[in-house]
Amino acid sequence: MRQSDFTIDVENNFLVISGVRMESPERRAYHQMEIRFGEFSSSVEVPAGVDVSKAEADYEDGFLNVVLPKITATKLNVKG
């Protein structure tokens, strides 16, 4: 797949990956795949404590890597 064949969104606390995988007649691979051809959509609930605004995604050599960083706690100095 090409990067332009799919989209990545966060909707209502769900990471949603959707797109279209076209059938390529010149490439036939006979191994098990979760998604064969056509439209697809997969969603995963984003756990609490994730900073979605700092999320990153990288697609290289057919692998999609999504990084969802944790929210960092703010340290307060208590005077006493």
C-alpha cells in the first residue's frame, strides 16, 4: 500500500485507520493477511493518559508505526 491509500484519525477517543487496498494483478502473495482488498477500517480505543495532540505516525516499507505519548505530569513546588 501507499501512504495515500489510507488515513489516520482520532475520533471520540478512538484511533481510526481506514482506506482502500487495491488489488494488484501483477503481485500475488500467498500468505495470510488480515485485509485482502477493498475498503477497510480498523479502530482502537485510546487509553486515558495519552496526549493525542503529540501523536505521531510513520509509514515505511509497508509498516505503519503510531506513537501515542503519555501525558507528562506537571510538577509543582510546594513552599512551606
